[in-house]
Amino acid sequence: MRPQLAARFLATALAMGALTPSEAATPSRPEAVVYFHSPLDGSHVPQRFTVRIGLKEMGVAPANIDKPFTGHHHVLVDTDIGDLSKPIPSDYNHIHLGNGQTEVILTLPPGVHTLQLLLGDYLHIPHAPPVLSKKITIYVR
């Protein structure tokens, strides 16, 4: 099924009550872990820095590729997780790595910032159970 058609089907099934959000979500491996290689919690970084991401017990695939136990990374900047049953927004606070990247260069203003990682499925929806990192704090010089 094409990703756009699959998304429409899931949205309709959810709206009609035929599926609950947890039933519609793509399954993850319960032992899956996503984590920061760098920066680490408490790091002092320049305004432009590289985020390097690690993932255990699942694979990485670009968005729109529906392959079991895979997903793509999202870096959440200065925000909370939000509704895990809906697609992850794409904005300044939600950086999508939809090509299957495992690192990204960020530019942030000086000050204190938080970062968190969230794996999304082929439709940008968090898995069930969600694969997310601990929220870290960094200090931008």
C-alpha cells in the first residue's frame, strides 16, 4: 500500500473508532534503545555542532519505507514529546532525519537547550512502544 494511502486509511480507521492509536502504531522491539553518541548530557557546545545518534535492536530506514522494526530519527529541540499517536511535527523544534541519517548539524543560539531523540515509523508516527531517548541538556556558547 502506498504511504499516502496507508496514512489516509489509518486516519479514517482511527476517526471511526475501528482502531485505537496503539493498535494503529507500528510496533517496535521492546528492547530498542535510541541514544546520543554526542553531544552528551551537560556538554558545552559551539553554536554550530553535530548531533550523532545511536540505535540498538532496530534499524534505520528513510521515511516512506515500510520495513518491519525500522524507523527514522527525529531530534526534538527545546520541546516535549507531544501526542505519540500522531505524526511528529516538522518545524524548528522537531528536526526530521527522513533520509535515514544518523547525524545532523544543528545551529542554536547561545544558552541552555534540551535535546531528545524520537524514532518515527515510515509515516513519521512514533512506534509502540515509543523508542525515545532521555532528554539531555546542553549549553551553547
